[in-house]
Amino acid sequence: MLMKHRNMGSAIFCLILGLFVLMTGVRLGLKVDLRIGPGFFPFVAGILLAFLSIVLFVQSLTETKTGQQKRSFWSKEHGWVFVFLTLVGIGTYILVLNYLGFLLSTFLLLFFLFTVIGGLKWWKAALSGTIAAAAVYLVFEIWLRANLPRGFFSF
Amino acid sequence: METILFAFSVALQPVNLLYAFGGVVIGTLVGVLPGIGPSAAISLLLPTTFRGDVVPSLIMLAGIFYGTQYGGSTTSILVNIPGEAASVVTCLDGYKMAQKGRAGPALGMAALGSFIAGTFSVVLLTLVAPPLSEIGFHFGSPEFAGMAILGLTLMISLSSGSLVKALMMAVVGLILGTVGMDLSTGSVRFTFGIYELEDGIGLAPVAMGLFGIGEVLVNIEESLKEERKLLVKKVKGLLPNLQDWKDSYVAIIQGSFVGFLIGLIPGGNAIIASIVSYALQKRISKHPEKLGTGAIEGVAAPESANNAATGSAFIPLLTFGIPTSPVMALLLAGFLVHGVIPGPLLIKNRPDLFWGLIFSMYVGNIMLLILNLPLIRVWVKVLDIPYSVLFPLILLFCLVGAYTLNNSLVEVGIVVFFGFIGFLMRKFAYEPALLILALVMGPMLEESLRRSLDLSGGTMAIFLHRPIALGLLIVSVLLLLSFMIFPVVRKQAEKGGDT
């Protein structure tokens, strides 16, 4: 995918975002009792973003292909798998954190990341996961009294 | 004299010494480790300071910042990978010196040059900051609006890549700054019914997402399995000889001045300082052909400049309350969390914080020299830690740090969301640093702009009657126009940045 295509895609996204912000600004009110309203700043910012998005889109459209190399969006063939699995791991962690408690869910997340993404042997991952989860627990829960989630098992 | 004694009495308090030590150790570690920079490290550790006292907390965060500049040179010299961006140029001569068996003097000169320049910069900071604070007293809302616009314009102008994209990121940052309750009218903006967003989107979760998780996602996709090749396992003879000093003293002096001046400019960060200083060294050197082949002055110039720039970067923050880089924006958040507003009044209201922070940098620089010379062998060992072990820990720190902000999973969600956005931004060649800076400046700009317009009955004419504000706006417009009309200048700057 050429960078110009990426630019055109992101310009369309930002144009939609700019228009949304602009319209929300109008809805919030540009003036309230002769004073500047809460919608004024978002309104101006929305106009600017929409305008800049159009400029980027037109710039990209008129750009020649010379000098641009066709490059895959992903740097490595299966690069997306690592990113996807990491995000799935973190998403699951957020979902289970309040139920399983900090220590257990953190250990499971670290074990998953160390083995599946990092390629560590299972026993090394288990050991590193245990030490790291315990160390973070000590720093945040015991030292900084941060009240980390306890879950069903109360830890 | 009284002020100096007072400042040292604050900086030398055991708790402050301990936090300064912790800061510079973490900073050096972060500098040594590729894949995590000062912005990520400070955003990860920002939540740990929320429950502590403001003085030691900020001393630690500042220590991380200038500590990274010291540590960054180690990987540049030994592995040819900059530990952090400001040490990119150090690779050119530092790695060549290591290949010739002179890693020791290269590391030694990097540490000593950094110490000299860092101390020089802090001395100037001590002298310049108080009179600048006085000027700040004459600033009203229009002037602050002008300062914020000029700061953003300079950041945009000096950023590498597309000018339009840089502007877009700044505007997105400004929009994000409007999320939450509008304090003037009580209206709720862009919260989408999420109660936690009514206080606005915090800088810490956005920074942790963009710099922490975003960088990790890019690294695991691009280079997780790549091994670093350490050139030297044992480093010998760290102290440079007399000839090394003769070759380097001009580089250290010019690097200190160039770094200090560039650090003052918004957007003119340690990276630009090191590149400009290296280019200048090539111009003034009697043997420019030697640079790039393993010349020690090629290490001394950029390392001195990037350290001098870290000291002067504090001046706009401490005197006007204006952050000039993402790191300074994070430090601003560190101030605000404790209810302290940096700016002209800081020196009068919190002299302990103002002077304690500045003088802790003298102490910190000495600590760094002690840490970097004898302990360099330890840092070399740290380089052996594979990224596959590091990245889960960085992710964990981001997630836990975010949770502890408000004991809420919503904050964790925000971090992950911005982590993914940060990943996409890197893929689409947008700069996250500008978004962060605009997010911090946004509320400040909106408030001062609205106040100014309210004062003038809604017309922009108020800026015409305030010479300082008008001057700042004219400079901003001229700067932006100059980069649009003369894109050659910008292209040259980009080429320099790519070197």
C-alpha cells in the first residue's frame, strides 16, 4: 500500500471526525448570554480539522507515484498476528481483572505474553510472570496503597 | 547567597536525594534500553508520584529525563542502536570508535561531556529563570493565548514529516483537550455518557497509551525476534587521554551553548540539539573528514548538546508554565496533580519546589557521573535483556499505572485505546508528540482565548491593543507561512532529522 493511499484513508477519517466535532460545537452553543459558549472552541477546531483533512486528501490525490515504494502495511508477514494477540490478551485481562483479582489475572496475562508473543519456555515464563506480578503488587498495593482489584479470591 | 543555601538545603534533604538517585538510575536504565524513551518512562511512573510529596516527586521525574540523555549514548556506542532518539548522532562516531577498540574513551567522553554540559545548562537555568519569571508577571490572558499559539506553531514547524499532518495532530490534541465538563458553563462535551470522562481525558493515560503501548505494539510487530549484537562485552580504559580532551574541548563548549539555546525553543528538543551540534562541529572542525570515522569530538558534541538542552527546556515551563516538549508536558501534569501551577508565581509561592528542583539537577548530574563511569559495565549487562522479556513488563506498568489513576477500568480502557491509536499513527506517519503537547496546551489556550474574547466583547481586536500578544501572534503566523512558502527550508530540516 502506498503512503498516498494511507494518507487518503486517514484524511477521510479525520474529515468525518472534524465534521462531527464542528456540528457538536454548534449544538453546544457558540455564544451563551453574549459570552463565548462551550461550543466555540470545538467548532473552530472542527473547521480546522475538516479543512486540513481536505488539503491532505487533495495533496495525496495529486501526488505522483514516483519515488514511493509499495510497502505492505505490516512490516513482517505475520506481524499482525502478534499485535492482534497482544490486544486480545490485554482485552481479556481488562474483562477478568475484577473477577480473578490482580495477582492471578496479571500472572495469566504475563504468562501469555511471555510464551505466545515472546517465545519464552513455559517454566521461564511462569517464573518471570510470578516474580513480576508479585513485585508490581508489592509496589502498588503494599507500598503505594493503590487498592488493586481483589476478585473472588481476595488477592 | 541565601537563595543558594536554601536551594541546596532542599535538594540535599535525604528524601530528595533518594528520589533524585532513583530518578537518575531509572533514567539511565531507560536511556540504555532501546524501545523505551523518556516520555514513556515518565508517563509510566507518573501515577506512582500522585500519592507522594510534590518536591521529591518532581525531582525524580526530572532525574529520569536528564538521566536518559546520559544512558542513551551507551547503546549508540556499543550496539549502534540509539537507546533513545537524542543519541542517534552518537552512533556515527561512537560505534566506529568501539569498532577500533576505543569504546572506553567514547563512553567516558560521553559521560564527562554530558556532565560538563548538563552542569553548564543548570547554572544558566539558575541565572535566567528568576528574571524571566518577572516578565511573566506582566502577562494576561491574551499574552498567554499568544504564547500557547506560538509554542504549538514552533512545535509544528520543527516537526519532521508533513506539515499538514502535523497541524492535524495538533488540532486533534486540542479537540481532546475539550473533552469533559466546561468549567465556565457546566456543559458536558464529548463524554458519550461515560461518567469518568467528565473530568476530561487525563494526560497520563493518553501518554501511556501513545508512547508506552503504541511503541510496544510497533516493536513487537517489527523487530521482536531481532537480536542485538553487543560489540564489546568488557569495557576498558574509560578515562579519555590528554589528546582526547584536546580534540573534544571545543565540541563540548559549542555543544553546551547550542544545546542550551535549542532547548529553550518550543519543539527544539534534545534530538535537534544533538544533530545541530554535530553539524556545527563538522563545519568548525579543522579535520571535518575525520567525523564519521570514529572521531571523539563526534561523540562529545552531540552528547554535550543533548544534555544542555534538557536543562534549558525547564525554563519555559518553570517561568511561564508553558511546556515545550512532551516530556515537559508530562512534568506539567506532575505539577498540576499536586495542585501546583508552574509559571511566574512559582518562584514566590513555592520557592522550595522551584529552587529544590533546579538544584537537585546539580546533585543529579554528579550522581550520573558517578553512576556512569564505574557502573558502565553493569549497564552493558542490562543490554543483554531481550525485548521479549521487557515488553510484557512495559505493558503491565502501563495497565497498572492507568488503573491506579482513579482505581477505574475506564482509565485502563483509555490507555489501551490510545495505545492502538498510537500504533496506527506510527503506521500512517503521524506524530504522537504533537497530539500530547496540544492536549496539554488545549485547555490553557481555550481558557485564555475565551477570557480575552469575553474582555473585548467577542472581538479579536483585543490582540491589536496588546503589543506582546500581537507580536507573539505575528511571529506564529510568519513562522507557519515561512514553512509553507519556503518548503525547501523544511525539507533541509527533515534531511537533518533523517541523518
